[in-house]
Amino acid sequence: MQVLQKTQKIVRYQNQEGNIHYGIVEDDSILQLSSSFAELVNKEIKYDGVKVKYSDVKILEPVKPSKVVNFGWTYAGHAKETGGEANLVEPFLFLKPLSSLIADKETIVLPPAELTNQVELEGEVALIIGKRGKNIKEEDALDYVFGCTIFNDVTARDLTKKDPQFTRGKGFDTFGPLGPCIVTGVDPTNLRIVTTLNGRVVQDGNTNEMSLSIPYLISWLSQVMTLEPGDILATGSPSGSCPVQSGDEIVVEVENIGQLSNNVQ
């Protein structure tokens, strides 16, 4: 057994035999692990001696969470463009169902037109919680983050504008692309987010532009609900959210993490 280094790129994948593993990414290969997620968050890694090509396996969502928690309108520009409230005094909170999650390279499936005709992208940084926490102090909040990944909070904007809450507009199957990896040891408070739609940049922001700090969000949320290892906290979208249609390709790139790419149909 070895101790997990501070900065590692970790993927969860299915090999050609159908078995699911975690692994450490090195260049175009993955060093396969026998470690469970619980062992990884305790910085314990167990290599099983197998090395696979990244291109030979199916990359899965990097974690199986107990909940997906989203913070809305954390960037003033995005709040204004979607009719929300900029510079909130306290967070705006909603949940996405686990059934919305899909992995890198999987397909976002648009609902029938009679249900929604305005589906939009929202590229975000997501936090992966590493240990159980309740009533966390703000100064201790980042100690509860195992690593960071990328999230696309796909949204039926026409529904979130007319419904009294966001569940329907945020909750369709495939509306939660996540991944491709968890990166440990990066500072989530200063990460650039660039989203492209068919190769054209539509979002370019940084988590240092958020109106509420990430440590504050974690601390505040932990007063509402207990955070469990593996929980996903999506930190909100910068401005530039825009409609997507069948045939589009969305790529959300976050510095020091990588790219989350999904086609739309």
C-alpha cells in the first residue's frame, strides 16, 4: 500500500472484461487500483500491477454520490442573464437526481419538445467531499474536499423560469454530465472554466469571481445537511449559458483538471 500523493488524477472506469476499477492517470495510461473509494479518501492506494490504455476502457462518472447538491447564481453575470438575483446574501440551493448523471463522452438526450424547448449548458467546477461533516467551520471547510471534477448543469431554462422550484428543469435524465476524473490537491477557489459549443467559446470564467466563497458554501451547506464522502457539490456557472440543440458538442474545460465532453441528441 502507498499513500496517495497530494496531486493525482483519479478515474473510475470499466475495463474490457466489464470490471469496474479506480485508477491513477499517467499520460495516456491508467495504473489500475484495487482500492475502494473509502480507501482513496483516506489517501490509501493499492496498485494491483495492471496498466491499461486510457483509450481501451470506458470512463465512468468518477464517484457514486449519496447526493448532488447545486449552488445557483454564485456568479453575478450568470444570475443576471437568467433572471436570478446577483450577489446573494446567502446561497441558493437545489438538488439534482442521481439519475441525471452521465460520464464523459456520454450523450445528453434532449427531452421531447412538448416538455421543453430551451435546454442550456452550464459549465462548472464540482467538489467531491472526502469525509463526513456537519456544522463545518468555514476555516476548516476545504479539509473536507477530496478533490475537484467538472460538471455540466444542463438546464431546461423555460421550466426553471416558470416553475416555483428547479427540480423539473434540472432533473431530466442525462442532465448531469460529470467527470472525467477527480483531481486532488488543486485549489478550487482559483480555477478557470472555459466552455465551448461546437468549438466556439461561450463561457470563460474563474471560481475566484464567485460572489460567495467556496469555504462559505461548504460551511453553510453543512448546517443544512450532513455531507458524506463522495457527495458532489456543484459550485455554480459563470455567465455565458446558452441554448443547445441536437448534434451539438459541448466541452467544459477546467484548468488543472481536464475536459468534460458530451454530444447532444
